[in-house]
Amino acid sequence: MPDSLSPPRVTASSLCAKKAHGQKIAALTAYDCPTARLLDRAGIDIALVGDSVGTNVLGYRSEQQVTVADILHHSAAVRRGVERAFVLADMPFLSYHSTEAALTNAGRLIQEGGADGVKLEGGTPVLPQTEAMARAGIPVMGHLGFTPQSHGRDLYAFSEKRGTVARVQGRSAAEARWLLEEARRLQEAGVFALVLEMVAEEAAQVVSQALEIPTIGIGSGRHCDGQVLIAHDLLGFSGVTLRLAKAYAHLGEQAAQALGAYRHDVEQGAFPTDENVFHMEPGELAQLRQHLGPKS
Ligand code: KIV
């Protein structure tokens, strides 16, 4: 429950105000309560409960396997860890195929999952759903460029490893113009912000300058109004190096070393030590021994 000492909560309008004041927005994925707490402590504006939870945490092959129940579960955990950041829940594949489905599922993500807003992928095909949700008072973020629900994120990891960036959007003038038109349509339909994923930097700059709402880039260069990363990439958990990301830590390697050291210590009898154990009262032990008899 926020009190007078709690930091002011990030809202859709405070995010838009950041753009108006030329301040950048920092967003990061979070799928659990401890990560959400860390993210909030770091002053990150948006905790995105992305459908990337499927491939990063749940062991799914693609984003298409993620369900509303998955996002609800993880969104509620993130909500419990956050006081300030805006909790943004991804609408998973097939949860917004119709306006009715979009309203029902977005409503659940807000009311049961504790999300402050929702994000959905696509342009023209999702305009009716976007309009309906915005009209119902649900803060909606758009997502253009590379859209993993239709492309499959594993494809671009695959091509990136081989040095090509086959999934970058907006490299030609025609594609950049189309992206700009789609972005304008989404703004008109009521989105309060827009993710641009894997868009050529120049095209992302044009879109960002043309829109009143903020753009949040991932692999879309330096001129977006904010950036978003997948926490597992930032923390070096995923073991995959993507050009669009930066590993600020290498926790995966550290974790692997820690697990190996633990196994070694257990096998060698070096863990637990006296520091890790709990003893009986000496008098109680003497009583027990007496009860058990001379062979104990
Ligand atoms: O699911 C996700 O993590 C996302 C981000 C990459 C923007 O949609």
C-alpha cells in the first residue's frame, strides 16, 4: 500500500511526460518478485512481463506457447516486488485475436495480474482491439518491427549468431515509410507508447521524431525515447550474445561455478561445517543418551 514515503508510481502519462521533457525511459523484463524488487531499486521505469518468459524461464520453444495463465502468474509475482515501476504485461499469442478476447484478457491481466498496462504486437490488424482497450481505459503499448509472436525469436538469435541481421525491419525507404504509417495509426488508435524491435536506427529515429508518444527501442538504435532489454541478456544468464543487447554482468557463468563448488564440497564433506549446523542442548543430549542405553 503506497504511503507518503513511497516514491511516486510511474504511469502512462508520466512516461509520456518524460518524452516531452527529453528524458529517456529505461525498461527491463521481469518475470519474478526478486528481479522486480532489484529493478525497482535501480529506478527502472517499466517492468515488462514479456512473453519472452516462455523461452527465458519456462523452457518453451517459442513465444507462441505462452498462455494468459503464464503471464498472469508472473505478472502477479512482479506486482508484489514493485512499488514505483510501471508493470506492463505482454498479451500472449491468440489472446487478442478478437476485440472481445482482447478486452477480456487485458482486463484479467490488470485485475488479476496487477498489471498497470498491456502490450500487444502488430499494426493495422490490431487497431480495433487497441482502440477498444484504450476506450475502456486500459493503458496499451504497441509493438512494431520484429514481432516474436509471428516471427519466432529463436530465428533472429540464430541469424545473429551467424553475423547476419535478417530480421532488421525498416532498412529500405519503403519499409521505413510503412513502419511510420503503422506507428501513426497505432498512436491514433490510442497506444501510450510503442516498442520498436530490431528496426534500422535511421527508421526508428524518423518514427520517434514523428510521434508524440514515446518509442521504446530494442535493437533499434540510439534515438528512441527509451530502451528495453531482456533481464537475462543484461545479467548474462542466457549464454547467448546478441548484438542488440549488452551483458552488464555474467551471472550465468558465476552461477555455474557456484553450483560446481557446492557439489564438490558436498562430495568432499566440506559442506556443511559447524557454522551451518544446529546443536542440541548438552543436558538434553545426555538425557537422550541415557535413555538410549550404553550402545548409543
Ligand atoms: O517479450 C519481451 O520481452 C518483449 C521485449 C523484447 C520488448 O516483448
